Amino acid sequence: MSSSGSGPSESSSGASSTRAKHISRVIAQTIVDAKLHADFEESRSMFDYSSSVGVSTSTSESEQLKSDKVTTSYLQQMQKGKLIQPFGCLLALDEQSLKVIAYSENAPEMLTMISHAVPSVGAEPVLGIGTDLKDIFTSHSASALQKALGFSEVSLLNPILVHCKSSGKPFYAIVHRVTRSVVIDFEPVKPCDIPMTAAGALQSYKLATKAISRLQSLPSGCMEKLCDTMIHEVFELTGYDRVMAYKFDDDDHGEVVAEIAKPGLEPYLGLHYPATDIPQAARFLFMKNKVRMICDCRAKNRKVLQDENLPFDLTLCGSTLRAPHGCHALFMENMGSIASLVMAVVVNEGDEEGGDSSDASMPQKRRKRLWGLVVCHHASPRVVPFPLRYACEFLAQVFAIHVNKELELQSQILEKNVLRTQMLLCDMLIRDAPIFGIMTQSPNVMALVKCDGATLLYKNKIWKLGVTPTDHQLRDIAAWISMHHTDSTGLSTDSLYDAGYPGALALGDQVCGMAAVKITSKDMLFWFRSHTATEIRWGGARHEPDAKDDGTKMHPRSSFKAFLEVVKKRSSPWKDFEMDAIHSLQIILRNAFKDTEVDKLSTSTIDSRIDDLKLDGSRELEIVTSEMVRLIETATVPIFAVDGDGLINGWNGKISELTGLPVEGAIGKHILTLVEETSVNTVKNMLYLALQGKEEKDVQFEIKRHNMDEDLGPVSLVVNACASRDLEQNVVGVCFVAQDITNQKTVMDRFTKIEGDYRAIIQNLNPLIPPIFGTDEFGWCCEWNSAMEKLSGWKRKEIIDKMLLGEVFGTQMSCCRLKNQEAFVNLSVALNNAMSGMESEKVPFGFSARSGKYVECLLSVNKKLDTGGAVTGVFCFLQLASPELQQALHLQKLTEQTALKSLRALAYMRRQVKNPLSGILFSQKMVEATEIGQEQKRLLHTSANCQQQLEKILDDSDLDSIIDGYLDLEMVEFTLQDVMAAAISQAMTKSRDKGIEILHNLSEDKLTGILYGDRLRLQQVIADFLLISVSFTPTGGYVGITVGSSEDHLGESVRLAHLEFRICHAGCGIPEDLLSQMFESSIQTSEEGVSLLISRKIVNHMNGDIQYLREARSSTFIISMEFAVAYEAKKSHSTVPASFSSVHS
């Protein structure tokens, strides 16, 4: 299938196709950005932004060459600009000698030194190329900078407080590395600000503690609330006039999705901007530097003077002082925003690179994308100190994690809805609905994906829904696809105009985007979308017809006008999961055409395939389940289970030993009555989520002891919830796999309450002491106990005095590598919360040990207090799962995977069996329409009844509902003759193989009397007990069937028949174990046992019961049921064959 953004192209897999289209779009947009920038630089006074944005990118060869040069020049200027903002100064140092190789022209004045360019008087120090760092700053400051340069993750030490040697002025030094050199930005510390006396990220993170706490307290499922909370927190934290959340759409244009502003400011909420407003090069820089501040767009920028002998041009991409480009500065000034602060929101894009890795120790490298920006505007110059900007960056990282989770949740919901609609459409086709039923019935194809209209072109006829082209235009589009896309199975584009369709302009604004699939060479299915501008709202701004803007100025309104020009011929793009759904429906529709050539697969072959599948799946599942049961019974970790009502239905020996409560005392009690009162809400929430399918891990709660010493206190457990599911994946219970941490908790409680010497416990070699590490208040690692040495492989002397965030735990060159950036941010949040005095909960934590092994555990962070109660650092405890718990979880996961594999295979087989069944039924109807005798008609009728029974059973996916008493019975008229003929026919193959005679003696009145009830369920029950009887009858024996009946009159018009079926068979009878399975008194269940149990439950639904009578030489099933009798008896069209009373082999 071809796909198109600005033009059609061959598609590959979903993720790679999206990535390729994105890269192509970035390249194309960068060329447009470069030309726009060049136009601005060449003709500032005549520059018309609205018209420049919509310029075509199609050029001649000579123009293309010129365009390439313009683009190259533009990118170089973006990367290697030589200007900085004047609110600070810059020095670049050689990393080896620490001597100046470049400096900003305002550095000598700001650092109160004399420039080489100015004649010096006396012995005043000068600043120029070659000046030593020690000559500029105090010895302590120079040493701090020199020490920082020795760290690989130098950015984690920012800002470093330094003082000028000559004046003593304080500055924040912000250090970053570039090629063979170090660039240091110096920002003055305002007299009104309390300078941050220590370097390190944790000191800055404290400023955002409250905001992070509010973000983390939000419930999931509401992106709007998340964005609103974020901008309110940034508004309160930074004091800007306006704060907005700005989201990039799939085609790279932007939209203001949340806003807070001071009174009197024009709202921008809902405003859309073209992609050129934030150039691709600027977006690339945002991926590198997550925070960008412009303090005064009107200020005169300062040049950076570089050593002329340097063999390379210095890049300022990582500098916090980098000056804005003139185009952007003008835009800010025109919109009345003199100062700005922008935070990048970076989220995951797609799956991990390289696919699934069996090596869990390797960090997951995930592609990232710029989801959007948090943008702050101010009407006057404004400088935010670097520590606060660093806190904002950290806050944006936490916000990005929550955005990522919301995006994943939204994607799951959308895909689930698409899948549900897709299944309904497929089911509609499978159930012999006409092909055009997907247009005329509900749901229809418009429910599959978001669209404004859909059309089916089938057998030269047209069915339409919603907004579509005319019939003539539609046939023209179909002809265009067939002519220009002969090698593809369809086309998707967000712009028919850009895709090259000649009649696109004639379609108007209502039809811009299209997805089309070929069902056959002449039949097609189309979805249409209107142009994006139809969905755009101005968002509260004035939009009177007479309102005009100066198009020569870059202003939000002219930018919005430019956006409308760009999108007026384009719809919203088609997402990968939407195209996957469309492609799946295309395959189903193609197969529907092939159903006329019915596969003559016999019923015996179908049964054989199902039996083989069940047998293979059952054997595999039985092996794993048996091992799981053995493990649970002998496990040294506590394991217990509850049903859907929270009642205990599993209680192993270990939990019984810990609590003193025996199995018989626990079974049937509610879980909440067994836990401590302080844990009731925790367990209640855990149980509720598990029954919703959300399995919580590593939840700590306490459970009561029984008949034991009260001084022991409750049992402390860390528990994982594992949901138990039925065939339909409905949760029917929860299994709790736990780890006893009572002793560890006692040690930790004592530890955190000690106000004096921590060291005695830290250095204790007692195996009860868990792995512990700690930091001082500045983030330097100050503790690393022996258990932590053993776990990580790193000695204490190798770790102490390293920066915990970045050097010890990090994603790059660190001792213990974390899995990804999200894990790093989560660790930072946990440390920050504890450092701020907040109570913290256990959080999942993992890192790669020195050996390469990936360690998974729980992290508990506790504040360290001095004797005066002040926080002086944090201690971190790691809680590891025992080997028994890890084995239990592994086997539990293996069981789930095996069961799921078997369920999927059975679901697939059920679905596939229905197609040939439909063909068989169709063939029988065709045969019935021919001239055949009564006996042949009767055999065909019996065969049809058996196939209807099979179809009914294939729909029985929720066996638990049948067992629990929930079953809808069909009420139809039927005769026992039809039921008995179909039931006996199902046992004939097995009875013939064993030489067993099936005896039957029923009067014609009983056979032809009209009853009212569920014929197929009765047929299923009789056949099941008949087959079981044949199975356990010795070779050459017999099976006899009799039916007794009596009637009750309920009023004048209703008669109730009490039927008693007796199925008698020779031999020793059914084994006791199998009978116990039928009556639910056996733990183990076989395939025959499940079948008998379901049949007994069906009989119970019919107000009946089953007994089994065992005698000396024979045994009998006695099956009693009730059915309504039709008031007027009707004669059957068929007659009772003479041979029916005794069926021989």
C-alpha cells in the first residue's frame, strides 16, 4: 500500500514507515525554514511572512543548487553563531591547559578585568586569548571549576558558584563540553538572590519539589488536567506574565493546548502555528538543551572573539547565553513578548531500538521526539537565575514522563476501540452479511477510523456515508489510483493535491485526505477527511471579518493566517494503527470474495484439528500448571489467592506458618478481615485494581498473626498481584505472591529512628542488613555498605565521594547504569522528595551491576537527620526479591504465557472453523434443493442440527459464566426426534469402532410431540453423556436410552413436561474420579471432567438434575429436565424410521 504525507510513497512496517516519513518531512521543512530565514535577512522591510510560509518547494535544477547553498549556510549559522545575550559573559577554555581560547566581548568588563584590546595602565590583570583560569577567579573558585572538569557528567554539577579574583563578584558558572574544549557561561548572581553555595543538581531540584508533588498526585487519564497543572506550577514558580503548553502535531505544526496569563492579556489558547514558526534546527537544539531563556529580545547581542589559530570554529549550541536569531527576536517583539523562557517536553517515540533484547542489563535506547514546549512570555526584560531554570528543566522532565504515560494510555484506548469495531465488522462478514453491510449496518466503516466520509465501490455500484466526492469524481479517483499506483494495494495521503491527483482542486475543502484500499482490481473502499482548518478554532481571540493584520509583521495573527494557508489543502494525517486496521479489513474483505469457493473441509477434519490443538495446549499447560501447583504448595514464600469477591480460596503452607492461621481457618474468609487495620485501604485498592486487570507490584502491607505471641507484631509483606483470567480474559480472581520482610522492616525502623551514630549499622555485616547507600545534602555519595558492595560489585572506596546522580547511577559513563532517562528522573525525584523532608514510598528500581547482571529491587529513601533535626542527607535501602519469589513469579509468568498462547490458538481455531462450517451448511442447503429421497433429507437434517450444535459450542468462550449459573437459553419449538437423531449420530463412529449396540425405544408420540426450550443445549447434553457412556462400555457391549415423561398443567393453556432420560451402559461404569469432577469435588480436572461439569450445569439451568446409579453389571445416568409443551401438538414433516429403535454397529 502506498502512503503519503506531501506525496505518495511505498510504505514499510508501521514504525519504520512513520520514521521515514518524519525524516523526509524534517528535511523538506528545513529547506523551507532556510529559505524563509534567507528572505528575512535579505529584505527585512519588505518581508511578508504569511505568503512566504506557503511558498512551493518545487524548483528547477539551478534553483535547487541555490537552495542547497542557502540551507547549508542557514544550518551553519544556527550551529556556529558568534553572538551571545548580554545578561552574562562567556569563556572557552582549552581542556588540557585551562587557558582561554575564546571570550565574549563583554567578559572583561563583567569580570572587572581589562581587555587586551584596551591599553593597560599599571599592573591590572588583563583578559584575552591565553589567559589562565587562575588569574581570573579566586583560588577556591578556580579549584572548584578544575575539579568539576574532571567529571564526565559535568552538567550535573551546574551551577558552580565562583567569585572574581579582582572584585569578588559572585557568578554562577554553567559548564559544558564541546570539541576539545570547555565552554563556561557566567551569569551574575543578583544581590537580592541568596546564592546557591553548593554545586549539584539536587540543590536546584529542591526548588521544584512542591510542583513535582502536585504533578505526581494527579490521576491518570486526563491530558488536559495534566497540562493545566503544569502551566499553573510554572506560572507560580517563575512569575512570567503568560505560560502556555504548546503541542506539536504529527505534521509539525503547533497548537496552544493550555494557557494561564495575567489579566488583560489577549488569550492564545487554541491558536495554531505553522511548522516554520519553530524551525527544525531550533527543535533539534531543544532536544539537546531542554531549557532556553531569552531575557530581552531588543538587547544588543555581544560577539564572541575566538583564537584565530584554532583549527575549528567554536559552536555555541550548548550555551545558555546563545543569542536569538533576528527572525525570532522580531516575532517576539511584535507579539509584545520581550522576554521568554521555554522548556522542552521530550517523550519516547516508538519501541526500543534494535527490538527486544534478551540482555536485560543493557540500557534501553529509545528514540525520543519533541512532543511540545512549555513557553513563558513576559512583557518586560526578565532574567531567571540558573538554579531556578535547572529546577524548571527537572520539572519538565517529570512532566514529560507523565505525558508519555498519557500518550500510551490514549493510544491503547484508541487501538482497543479500533480493534473492537474491526472485530464487529469482521464478524458481520463472517455471519453471511452482504459485503455492503459494512456500509449499511451498525457499526459501519466510518467507526473504524476517524473520518468525515466513506465510500464503497463494489460491482460498479456506489454506497456513500458522510462527506464524499460525487459519483463521477469517485470513479475518476479510482481510475487515477489504478493507473498511477498499479503496483500497490491502495493509497493513503493527507493531501490529494500534493499526492498529484489532477482533480484535487475541484473537490474543494471538504475532501483533502484519503485512504483507499483495493478489494479486487475493480472494487475499492475509501475513507475521506476534510481539510485541517475545518477543525481549527481561534481560541477566544477577536476574529471579526473586518479585523486585519499587517502581513509584513511576524505576529500571532499573521502566523495563524499563514497556518491556515498551509493546511487548507491538507487533512490530519493517517496514523499507523489506523492504517493497520484498514489493511486488516482489506484482507478480510478479500477473503470474503473467496468464500464462494467453499473449502470442502469435512467435519471430522475440523474436529480432529480442534482436538489436536486442545490436546497439545492442554499437555503444555498441564505440565506448567502442575509445576506451578507443586511450587505453590512447597514454596518458601507466602502465596495466597482470592476470588472475585475477595474471599480466600488459596492459602499455602508458608503464609499459614507466618500468620499461625491454618488453611481450613483461612478459606472462605474475606482478605480485608485478615490484614491489619492500617493496611485495609492499601489492600482494598490493590484488590480493586487487580480485578480491573491492573496488577500492582511491590506493594507493602501488614497481615495479622493468629494464636501467637502478641509481642511479635504483624507480618510485613511485599506483595505482587497476579490476576486470574478466564477464556475471555475476564479477571475472576487474584493470586498474591509475597515476600516476608518483617525482620528487614524491624531493622530499617530502628535505623531511621536513631539520631546518633548511623555508621555502626551501615558497616554491620549482619545478613539481615539490606543493601544501603547514602548521599550528603549536596548529592555526594557518603555511604555504601558491604551488602551494597556484594550486590553491585563496586567497592566502597571506589564509590565514596562520587556524585550519586550521574557518576554512581546514570545512563552514560556511570558505575551502575540505569535502564533509561525515565529511571534516572524517577531516582532524582525520590532523592529530592526525601531531601525536602517528604515521606516517600517504596519505588521499583533497577541497575546494571559491575558484572553486567541487571538487578531489580525496591528502593526506599529516608532522610538523614542530625541531632538538631536538620536534614543532612538521605539513606537509601534496597529490598531484593528472594530466589523463591523470583522463581514463583517466573513460573507464574510462564503459566500465563502458555495459557494465553493456547487461548489465542483456540480463539483463532474457533474463528477459522466458522468459515468452512458456513460453507458446509450452504452446500447442504443446495443439496436439499435437489431431488433426493426422504431418508437422504433426514440425514441432511440431522447433519445440519449437529453443525448448529458445533457453532453454538464454538461461541461458548465464557465457561465460568455457565458454571456460575449465567446462561441464556434459547426458547424455540423442537421435537425429541430431531434431538435424539443428532445426539445418537455423534456417538455412532465410536460405537461402531467398539462394536457397541445403541438401543432406543421411544413411542412416536414422544418423538414427535412439540416441546419448547433450548434444543441445541439439550442435544449437547444427551450427546455428551451418550459419548461418555460409550467410552466406558466394554467392546461388544450395549448402551440403552429410554425417556420417561409426565405432565403438569399450569393454568388452562400451559403444560409442563417432566422428562427423565436414562442412559444405561454395560460394564463397571464411570471411574469415581471422573464423577467427582462432574460434581466439583475434585481439584484436578480432565477434558472429560470439564465436559461433564458443563453438561451438568446446563441441566441445572433447565430446572433439572443428574444422578448416576451404579449396579452390578451396568450403570445408568439419570437426567431429569423440564420443558414447556406446545398447547396444540403439530405433526412432524418427517417420519420415524423403523431402524431407529435399534442402531447397530
